[in-house]
Amino acid sequence: MKRLVAISCLFVLSGCASIYSPYDLRDWCLIMGSTRPADIGATAQDPVTCNKELAEDLADQTPRILYIPRDIIMTPVITARALWVAFALRQPPF
């Protein structure tokens, strides 16, 4: 039961990118890195990448709820980035 609660908290706190607005995701991208699987690595916090994602999100008419599978896939990466920022107090390299 404790594992289920811990896993649920990690998903809710770090992986629910689909509940945020595109502008919040852009700010998040600049600080923590992209929430998209294609942008892991050196381009994760690049302002050009974040602005490109913002333009794509604003043009996309797909309901945000359909992006939950992507959020589930990215939860470990986003959690690792959050822990890196919390303990290293600087931007993550991934």
C-alpha cells in the first residue's frame, strides 16, 4: 500500500504535464527541461526548443487528457530532474 501511495505521489507531483497550460509548460521547460520524450539531453532546457514546443502546444487542438500516456513515460525523467535540482541546486544535465 505504501508503494502505491509513493508511486501515485510521484506521478501526481512530477508527471502530470497534461494538466498545465502551454505557458506553464514553457516556464517548466526553461527551468526543469522539456516534458517530451524527444527532447531529452542537451536540448532539454534550450530556449529555442521551449519556444518551439510552446508554438506547437498552442497550435495543437488535441485534448490535453490524451497526453497522459506520455506523462507516464516521462515520469521517471521528470522525477530525476526534480531530485537533481533539489539536491544539486542547479540545472540537470539531462
